[in-house]
Amino acid sequence: MPRQRLAGQSVTSRVLAILAAFEVGPSSLSLTQIAESAGLSLPTAHRLVNELTEWGALQRDPTGRYQVGLRLWEVAQHGGRQLREAARPYLQDLFSLTQETSHLAVREGREALYIDRVYSSKRVPRASRVGGRLPLHATAVGKVLLAYEERWVQEAYVAGPLEAPTARTHVHPGRFLEELDRIKEQGHATTFEEVRPGACSIAVPVLKGPDTAVAALGLSLLSAQAAQMARHLPALQGVAGRIASAIDRRWITGVVP
Amino acid sequence: MPRQRLAGQSVTSRVLAILAAFEVGPSSLSLTQIAESAGLSLPTAHRLVNELTEWGALQRDPTGRYQVGLRLWEVAQHGGRQLREAARPYLQDLFSLTQETSHLAVREGREALYIDRVYSSKRVPRASRVGGRLPLHATAVGKVLLAYEERWVQEAYVAGPLEAPTARTHVHPGRFLEELDRIKEQGHATTFEEVRPGACSIAVPVLKGPDTAVAALGLSLLSAQAAQMARHLPALQGVAGRIASAIDRRWITGVVP
DNA sequence: CAACTCACTTTCATTCAATGAAAGGACCGC
DNA sequence: GCGGTCCTTTCATTGAATGAAAGTGAGTTG
């Protein structure tokens, strides 16, 4: 007799579980790994994965393992497109001005989601990744995003566990809330080796209204350059302003076809 | 009695049809539009769309319409990641050197799929879009990609319809095949107002072996700058070489975790 | 080279999740 | 209030999805 169908019974949920298998971990997975990660029997995984592959949501690499397919990538490019496309040229300007890794992030739950990033082959303090996440309290963009949230969101955040990727990460709830107040007052946040040793960062909000941040704009620098961080503040604020008005313009113009 | 369930019966295919609705057309759709585009009854579309929304594959905008969600975007960032992450810093270098819109494309069927793109707020000849497609025969990157394909692929391509976005598009099959030969011989392709009036482009292959192009690297310029196109050729070729070896290194190092 | 292993693929009887007709909101403008 | 459009919920019916079991095939061992 077929084994009892378990919870989360909808086919849709199974398909999504397969996609979720690619959220973390290695970028290519065997069928068995997918089945295990998604909690499916091998035949079921096989059939669904085949359908996804045929459509182009997944694709097989030369070794037979599966990766995310280009067609899914293509469709998903529409996600967050408004913000990303409005911001991209100015993010590029920021990089040209500062020659430092520039990035744009939004808040997703307890993490900062990196929407876009500009950097060259020269200096690359690699912590974030486009499509990657980092905890809000350990990054400058994250602190900015949280500083512009309502008080109860901030309190809910510090009520949760504050992990410490390095010894310098600020993990004291009370002091962190005070830091958030200071950040909102002065309009920018900084970190020094709070995500990874050797890297520091500075960020400002992209505002929509006086108290609402739709995104955060940041620079990552090597710790050796930390002294010059403040020098980039005018550039950051200027570019953030331009992005804010570009978004406004898009909102007024209406939905991009 | 419920209406006859039609072809393409699997739930997976329905879910994918919903995603496909976002491939073309406006970036946000109402439930009714999704149902129509995917060929589903309203209740079915409703249930599936709800599940997708709950997971984060779709999200509702303030007006209640649906767009591609950030979680799907995040997962799909893994698609083509190897190539994109290897190439990105060099693509940025190319832009810094030339100050012209730089892009990277791969072949997907009869079209060039734009994998990445670097440009600033200054000059923006907007034809391509990251995640967008253009016909192979109308773009410099497309011509390069086709020139390095085997002969039978080229012939199959010209056997299909060669659309002409502008009056200058090359649509004569025989002459186009000759152009492909010349392109492979000289190692680069150009267009002049073949996609859209006012814009021209130049592209070189990113090679893996002497006869295989894994991608194409291109610049878009305003037609007024057409005379200076050739001046950028050394930069293009140099950067393409660096990208090629970066990819090689990644292949040897193995799959990125 | 047979015996074994491991990862994937196919088959098929059983059954429960998916389906759409129908009816029920919600919000328009008139 | 009334016709309109769009979205949401309900529910009896049923066929698409399921997993046990058997099959394939590449690789490894004795």
C-alpha cells in the first residue's frame, strides 16, 4: 500500500519545496539530494524535477546534477525590478565616485537582502552577494533599514537571537536599540569588522517620506580604509536622494510594461 | 458537472503556466489576467496563486495585483550564477575603461539572453535589459554567438524568419551566413542601427576552446560614436580573455558552494 | 566477469488532493 | 439601488498524483 501522504499535501507545495532546496547549500544538487531536502519520495521528486527541467526552471549540468535554470532566472528578473532598475545607474555612479564596492539592500524579515551590487576586479571585500542575505544587526545597510522601522519592529528584532559572526558584532539588545536611535538621528550607519574581520561599511537610507526607508545604500571598504569612510558620506547621501526621486518618478509614471 | 480537464493536466504545468504569465507583458498582473494567460479557471488560478504568494514566489502590490516575489528572485539568482559572478568584475572594468554600456549575453534558442549589464546614469542606449532577449541576427552579441556555432545551427537559424526591427537589419539569409563567416574570421561582430535607430554595437566571444563561445561580450554606443567603436576592440578582447580564464578557474576549482 | 552497490528511472493499482460550477462578497460608477 | 467587474469560498465529483516495487545501467569489487 502507498505510504500515508503527509502534511503539506498540495502539489504546489512540493514544487516549491524543490525550489527551496536551491535556496541554501551548493548550487547544484543530485536528484536524491533534492528529494531528501524537499521531503519527497524519489519517484515523486523524479517526476516533478523532470517537469521543471523540461520547462526550464531547472537544468542539468554535464554531470547530471540539477541547477536552477535560465528560464526561471529570466522570469524571476522581474522580481524587484522596479527598484533595481531605477537604482542601478546611480549605484554605478556611486561606485565610479568612490571606487568602493557599492550595494543596495532591502529588509526581508530579520535579514538584509542584497538587491544589487557594483564592484570591480580591484578591491573586493566579499561578504554580501546579490541575492544573498546577512543579519540586520551586523551590517550597515541592515542597521539603517532597522533604524527606520517602527519601534515595535526594532524591539521584536532584538528580542530574537543576535548572532555574532565576529567578536566585534554588537549583540547587546539595549545598547543596540540606542545605536539605532543614533543612526536615525544622524542619518547613517557604520560597521567595523562586525560581519567579517578586515571589512567595514557605511550606509544611508533611500527614503520615501521622512520616516520610511524603502532600501539602504551602502559601501564596503577594507578596514585599512576605515578612516576615509566619512568622506564618502556626501556621495552616499546624494546618490540615495537621486535613487529616491527615480523611484518616485517610476511610481508616478505607473507600472513599467 | 466540472468541465473536462484539458491537456497539460499536471499541477506542475499549471504552476509553471502561472510563472510563464510573467515572462512577457506588464510586470504586474491581476488574478483574472493570470488565469487567462495560463489557461486556468478563476478558482484554480486563485488557489495556486495564493499558494505561490504565501511562499513568496509571487507578491501583491498595493493595488492587489500580483508580481514576481523576492523569494523567487532570490532562488533564481543561482541560475547562471557561475558565469555571471565570474564575469561581473571584468564587465565592470570594461565599463570603466570605455564608459559605454557593457553587456554579457548567452544564446537561448533563436535569441540572445542578456545575463548582465553595466551602465551609468550618463549614456544609456536602452535596447537590452538584464533578463531580456533580442533576436540573434539583429545584435552584435547575437551574431558572435551564432558565428561560433556549428554550420547546421546557423543554417537552421536562417531557415527561420529573420525579423527586421529597423530598415537596416540584415535579413538576407545568404549574405547573413557570409557575414557570420567574416565575423568568426575577424573575431568580432558589429551592428549599426539594426536593433533600434540611434544605437550601434560591437561584440566579441568569450571562448572556451578555439571554436566554442560560452558567451558574448558587447558594447552599445550611440550611433554618433560609431566611428570610435573599433577603438574599443582591444579592451573588449582583453576583458573577454580575462573572463574566459576566470570561468576556467571556476570550472577547475569545482562547483561553487 | 559475475556479484554487488549506488543512483536513477519506469510501471501501475490505489486514493485523496485538485478541480470548476455555482454562489457569495467587495467595490466600483451611475 | 443596480449592473458591472473582479475576487473569494464552498463542495461533490473524479482523475491526476502517489509510492511500492521492479527495472536499468554505470561503476566498483572480489
